[in-house]
Amino acid sequence: MSEIWDANGGTRLPAFERHPLRAAVLGEMHARPFRSVGSPRLMLHYAFTVDAAAARQDRLWFAELCASHGATGPGESDRSHVLPIAGGTLRWEQHAEFITYTFDAAPIGEQPFGPVPAGHPFGASFRAPGPMLAAARLDVIEAGTLGSDPVDPASLARWFDAASLTALQSEEGQAVAVTDFRQDGDGLTRILLINRGMGDSQTGALAQRLIEVETYRTLALLGLPTAIGLSPDVRRIEEELVALTNRMAGATDLEGNRDLLQRLSDLAAALEAGAASSAYRFGASRAYHDIVQARLGTIDEAPVAGLLATSAFLARRLAPAMRTIQSVEERQINLSRKLARATTLLRTRIDVDMERQNRDLLDSMNRRARMQLRLQQTVEGLSVAAVSYYVVGLVGYLAKGLKETGLPMPDPGLVAGSAVPLVVLAIWWTVRRIRAHHAEPDDKH
């Protein structure tokens, strides 16, 4: 490739053909940047599950929304975009199976969880791209807004359920986050972030991580109903497999083994159908749970005196659900292996039985062939005798006729008797030649 010279006399690097996924791969590193968030601040977050068609339609709708506010919409490969709206910003993010909308703006008043600012984007004109799965409201306040620092649990009672109230410290004690993981009257999970000296960048990063914990822990639990729904079917297949394997020990006839093989095949088909339908959901739940753990690790949680730790609360609720999902998935895998082994064993037994039947059938055919050969040999012997009898009779009649004509002939009876050995030998030789002639084509094959 020849060098390309610019106007200043230097060389420029050549423009190579770009990989079609280059923009998407490079853009992923900057797809969801942290945004600076001041104090106080209100953030409304919604996550909607979508399929491919709904995601395309939502991208077009959001682009039209941006255009209606005089702003550019997301590019074809963009997975996040920010729109200034209603005195704040609306952040759109597209994920593998869900889309999130996050609106942040200045709150009304200093106290948390007050009225939502007028003109927020989630009004009647908002078009939800799919069913809403996760929803959260995060309020950022300055330390001392509640009148006490450190946080007094009694001062939080009007916003949170004391039975499930959790808290964490982060950023070396410069932030305290409080939540109860319950829905308020608007269906939102409330999260209170108290700023004890963080900068705007730190506040934005921590707020986003807290919202992601809420979003991904909800997505991780999507596999639990699937696991609970499949568990009775897996149990039924396990019980039927035990019954069938017990029957296999006593089944000796071919028809009985074939019936068992058919039932095993039906069980395997039912199991594989359930496993195929749940494989994606279980895999996604594991991935989302790993993201929750990663976000909690990044937050670097420290306990808050007098309040339950957030990670401990999630471990008590989320970990058993994930163990249930893992248990059902492992049972499916182990049961599939057992069904495969039982099917292979039974199919081997059927093959052996069929080979035994084929051997018995061949033995029976050999016996019949030998009987037919003996019968054929007997018939051939009788045929030689019968034909010889008639030929000798004809020789006798011929001798009698020639003698009556006056020709000098020995006694016809002597002629007939003398002809018997020759006739029998000639007939026997002729029959043998005929049999050998018909046997030659078979012998050649």
C-alpha cells in the first residue's frame, strides 16, 4: 500500500476496511457512563422487558421524542442516550432483554420522597416499550437534612418498613444508602442516598450502582417462578424413572422392553422440552446475580450501626432463590444423564433379544432347509425308481414287439431284466445332471 501524503508534507495512516462490529464493540466501553449528580436530587428509574421487535419500535419512539424536543436521537449502534427534558435529563438504555428509562431532576423541597416535579416524562404521553419489571425512586439528600447524623432508624419510619430496613456505608463513610426493597404507593422501590461529602461524580456513580442492584436483583429472580413451575414435573419424571428402572430388572420379553423404551423416550422428551424452555432463563438469572454481586463489591459496603446490612438482606433473600434455580437446573442435567443411561441399557437389551430371536429364526430356517433337502433326496430316489420302472416297462414292450415281428430276440423278460441296471444308472445320472445344472447359478453367487 502506498503512503498517503497530507498538505503539510507528512504521511497519514491508511484507512483500512473496518469490521462491521467495530463501532459497537468500541462503543460498549462508553455505553453507560456515570453522570454527575448533585445534592439534593431525585431519580426515577423504570425497567421494561422487551423482545427484538419491541426494542426496535422503542428506539424509533425515543428518537421521535428527542426530535420533538429539538435534540438528536440515539445512533443505530448506540445503546444509551441522554435527553434534556423537564428541567432534568432522561436517560435511555437498551439492554439484551430490557430497556431502562431514568429521569433525574431537582426535587420539590428538601425532604426526601416528596412530590414528583411537574412535567416529568412518565406521564400520559409516555409509551412503555413492554411490561414494567423494575421501578425505583432514589432521592439524594445532604447529610443533616433529616436532623440527625448518623442516621436514626426512627427518623426513617415514615418512608420505610422497619421490618426490612437495610443500610450501607460507602466511599469511606462519605455516603449512606437506605432502602427496604418494598414498593411504595406508586410501585417504586425507595432508595435514600445521604451525601456526607461526596463529589458530584462520586454521587452519580454510587446512585447508578444502587439502581443497578435493584434492577438486576429483580431480573435475577425471574428464573425463580420458572424453577418452581418446573419442579413438580422434574419430580414426577424422577419418580417415573425409578419405577421404570425397577420394572427393567424384571422385564424379560421383547414387547415388555419395547414398551419400557417408549415410556423412557416420552420422559426424555418431556424433560428436554422443559430444559430447553428454561435454559435461557436460568442462564440469565445466574448472569444477573453475578452482576448484583459485582455491583455490591464495587460499592464496597460498610455496616451502619443499628441497621441490617444491605448485602446481608440480599443474601438471605436472593441466595436461596438462586440455589433453588441451580437445584432445578442440576436435577434436569442429572436426570437427563440417567434417562440416557437407562435408555442405552434398555436399547442394548432389546438389541440382544432381537439378535437372539434372529439366531433362533436362522436355526429354525436351517432345520427346515435340512428337512427339505432330505425330502428332496427321498423324492429324487423315488423318482429314479418310478422313472426306471416305466422305462424298463417300455424296454420290455419294445422287446416283445420286436420278437412278434419274427426278429431273432431273446426272451423279453430277460431283456427287461438285463436293462434294469442300465436304465437305473442312466436315470440316476440324468437326475444328478439336472440337479447339478440348477445348483450351478446359486454356487456362483
